[in-house]
Amino acid sequence: MAGAAEICLMDDKDGLIGASWMTEAPDDGSMGMAIIQGLQARENEMKRDNKAIVRGFADEVITQGKIEAAGQYVWEDVVEQVPMPGQDPGLDGLKDVVRAMRTGFPDLVFSVEEQIAEDDKVVSRFEWTGTHRGEFLGIPATGRPVRVWGMVIDRLVEGRIKDTRILMDTLGLMGQLGALPAPPEA
């Protein structure tokens, strides 16, 4: 043993994330490795938490239609990088979009198929299904079932979505709804 070491792992959001202790520290570098491993474990936990937050939003707010719960997952001043036509800014604008989707497709099921997390961002590949039973984007109800794929990139701050960018197969959706002209005869 070479000397004493005092270690306290801190996180600016949650306070203490590790233990504080004083011990005799060997000269072999193992104390430094323990600190690095502790920090890596916290980073992995944050990525898992962020993915769970995004999944929770998709399940509770979009699929279950609990739109008022959106504030638990999303900041009031959330920025939609690629807004829907006519979408207002912030949380209220996001709620309006979810309401419009659920009005057009009351049986909507939003499924997160795959996720990748890096630092404060989560990328989710999704698919949603539903039956077009109400007006959506100016298209009256058709009664047609739809299956739409897409990806969303969310950036989280302190456990809530701060900005989001959704890329969805809107052209495919319009085709499934019969809103596109028929292709010309060859």
C-alpha cells in the first residue's frame, strides 16, 4: 500500500452516484480503474434510463392516449426539429399532434422496434399501426388500416425530452390512405 485515497463520485444532476470512502490505495492503478468502471456503469445506466423514458412516452402518451402525461416525459419548451404541418411549438404543439393522430387513428399502436443511445441522445426505430376512422391531415376517414415506419432522434436533459426529430414515411401513409393520385398508365 502506497498511501491513502479518498474517493467520492459525483453527478451534477442527482448528487452522489457512488460511495465516498477512504482507504489505503495500492500503487498498481487499481483505484483509478475502479473510478473509471464506476463512471462507465453510471453512463450505461443513463443510456438505459433515457431509452426507457422514450419508450414510456411512446407507450403511455401515444399508444394509451394519456396525452396529459406528456409533461412527465417532455419539457414544456421542447423543440420539434421537423414539425408536422401547422404544429405549434413546445409541449402544447406536441400534444396537439398526438391528439390529431389519436383522432384519426383511435386504435393507434406505436411500437418501438429498436433503440440506440449515445450520450444524451436516443434513436428509436418505430412502427405504428391503426385504422383511419377520423380526419387526419385534412383527409376524411377511409376505414383503411395503415402501417407506418419511421425513426426519431430524441435529446434528453435531466430525464425529459428536450428536442426531437421524427422522420416518418408520410408518403407511404398517404398512399395507404388513397390520398395519392394513381400512377399514370404505361
